[in-house]
Amino acid sequence: MKKNMGVADRAIRTVLAILVGVLYFTHVISGTLALILGIFAVIFLLTSMVSYCPAYGPLGFSTCGRGEPGEPKA
């Protein structure tokens, strides 16, 4: 599985996941909304850690910049 996520993409996903966690633990979100956003937050963290987004694969999409690890050589 080759990497298809760049540094900015990974950082944005991590920040969003942390934001959801903060909103949950400060009781700003709760119930069904908290559950759905929590699931997305976990997915965002996992995909950020492995630098691979399964949704990008079938679309042939990549946010890797030039020279980043995992990018195919031209």
C-alpha cells in the first residue's frame, strides 16, 4: 500500500480529529452527532498515521507533493 496523503492532508485530518475530541469532552457535542463525528475522527487519525486514504485509491487521487515518500517516481 503506497502512501497517497501529503503532510498538509495528514495535519488537517489530525487537527480535525483533535477538535472533535475536545468538543466531545467539553460537552459541546453529544448523542448521535458525537457518535458520528467520533467515528470520523478515529478514521481520520488512523489514515493520518498510515498516510493512506482508502477513498483516494480508486479515484487515483493523491495529495503527496513532489519528492515525498510514497510518491511514484516520474
